[in-house]
Amino acid sequence: MTANCTLAIPGIGRRGIPLVVSAPSGGGKTTLCRKLMADLSGVEFSVSHTTRALRGREQDGVDYHFVDDVEFSKLVAEDAFLEWAQVHGQRYGTHQREADSRLPLGLDVLFDIDIQGGRQIAARIPDTVLVFVLPPDMATLEMRLRNRKSDSDDVIARRLVAARAEMEAASFYTHFIVNDDLERAHEELRSILIAERLRRLDHHALVNHVLTRSAP
């Protein structure tokens, strides 16, 4: 893992970056998010709440915060979520504390969510960076979905229709990456975050530090 790219100078800080990464099912966003977190320090994953049951080797508090319908409804009533939605009969949401506990400390928060959630987070946190990951083409996307060997033909067909709709609706995103080569797509995502980190440094404090610093 490489070091945080922001300058390690006392007083030269920045607020953390809320980074939303979205893609249609099969687009590869989860793999890209994992590679980004392994490659750069100072990036923390936002763990969502869900009402669905725990699966396989999933761990509560690591993969999701698993809650029942009553608890989820209570959080909705308290306006505790940055975003939430109902998907396939289950509810998913991002708690406000995922951002509030980290961004002021200069930690970047990575949200692996769909465009509906991205839109809601951007409305609540105006400086959100929105990255949409595209497949190289629809034929490749279909091949990826079929290679999973986890969905029926009907489910795959519905996912492809949904993917087209998501891509057409993603015009409000700030960055787009075509995931035709994993390493290149990872480097592009990494570059986006590094550029945002440098842009958001306290430039006044940095210039003042240079002007007043004694020679070594």
C-alpha cells in the first residue's frame, strides 16, 4: 500500500473526500474499489445497512450492518441515512455517520453504490466526487454476467435492461471510466482520487509554509 499522497506538513490539511463509485451489475466497480483501498492509504469503505439476511461468509459490520425492518424504519424516521433505497424487496442505506466520523479527519470515504444512491449523497454532500464505471460494450457486460453462473437467463436479461437505463441516467456523474482493462481502469480511478486530494489541500497554508520555512 502506498502512503497517503497528501503532504505530511503540520497545518497543511484538507477535509476528506466523499467518493462514490457506481456501475451497472457486472461493470467491475467492487473489484476496482478493493484495488483502490489496497493501493492508497487514507481511504475507508462505507459499510451500508441492509434488511436482507446475512449470506455465506459475510460478517456483520464488515460487509453490511444487518438490521431488521423495525430498526431500518426507525433510522429512516430519524433521517439518519445519507441515502437509502428498496431493492428486490430489501432495503439498503448509507448511515450519515459513515461520512461524519471520517471526512472531518481528512479520511476519504468510498461509497460503492448505485446511481440512485449517488444522486442522494451528492445532494446531501455537495463536494462528492462521482465516478461511473462503464463496460467496454454491452456484449462484454452480458458475457461477464453469464460467466458468474449465478443468474438465470431472465435475471440476466433484466440486469442488461437495467444497465442500459443506468448508463443513460448517469450524466450527472463527474468522471467516467471504461473498464476494458482492469489495471488501466484502476490507475484512472487512483488518479482521480489523487488529483482531488491535491486540489483540496489548504493552498494558502501551503504557500505560507514555503515562504516562511527556513532552509534545511
